[in-house]
Amino acid sequence: MAQPFNFSLDEKSIEVSLIKCSPVLEILSNGFTFKVSSVAQVSSHCFTLIVDGKKKTVWWARDDDAIYIRFDGRTHTLSYQDAISVSQQAGVSDNVIKADMPGIVVKTNCNAGDSVKLGDVLIVIESMKMQISIVAPRDGVIKEVNITANTSFEKNAELISLEEEE
């Protein structure tokens, strides 16, 4: 089974995993399996789904870090953080940026000795067919860059370490 995605729906944690993609998309969410047999875009902010044989029309809008979705007569707030960002925040130290999943480095934007600010893009990785920008979790100085472009890494690999700015 694939790495789960963690969402917050109306401030309740939801874990979603893709079980199967073909011929029907099967999703496991908090212990329940759903089969999505059709997805059709109606407009730029509306689509229809056939979930377990029932048609669902979904409208959505984005505002900063939240996505508002409306279906079945109710509006819900959905938020998502990629697994690497979650692991950075939950990590023991803001001094070491570790990989939460295996991948490959697409681009490095920093070198040892560089000063960085919170949110600066340090590297771009590819994992699970997605490109993800890894950002500085705080202001500091790059102590060590343990990877280079076009190299692969494993889960829990130490990618970059930071130190306090003097």
C-alpha cells in the first residue's frame, strides 16, 4: 500500500491511502474503503464523482492553506501538509531536515555556509511522482548539505543540517 496522505477535515485528522488506481480508484480512509469509478470536471471549481455507485457534486475554493469543499449540502474545511513538512515540524530538532519518504533530488538551492530565512526553498525533491520544495524550517546557516542533484535518498536520510546564525 502507498504512503498515506494526512488531511484535516473540519479539524478532524483523516488518513487516506490509494489502494488501487485501475480500473477503479480504490481509496482507504480511516478504515473505510471507497471506490471512485468516475471523476468529471464541470467547471474550474466544480467536479462530479461517482463514489460507491452514488453521484457526488463537489464545489471547492482555496484560501491560503485551507480548501473549502461543499458536497451533500454541507461545507467542509480541508487542509493538507505533505509528509516531509509534517515530519520536519514533528522532528526532534529544527537543525536536521530528514526525508520522510524515499526520493531523488531534483535541484539544490543552497550550500554549506549559506544564510537562509524561514521558508526559503533549500532543495526540490521528487517522491511518489510529485515534486516537493523542501523549505527552511527557521532562519539559520546551512551547516551541511548531504545530497546533490540527481542523487537518490532513503526514508529518514539526513538531507540538510542547519546551525544558528552568529
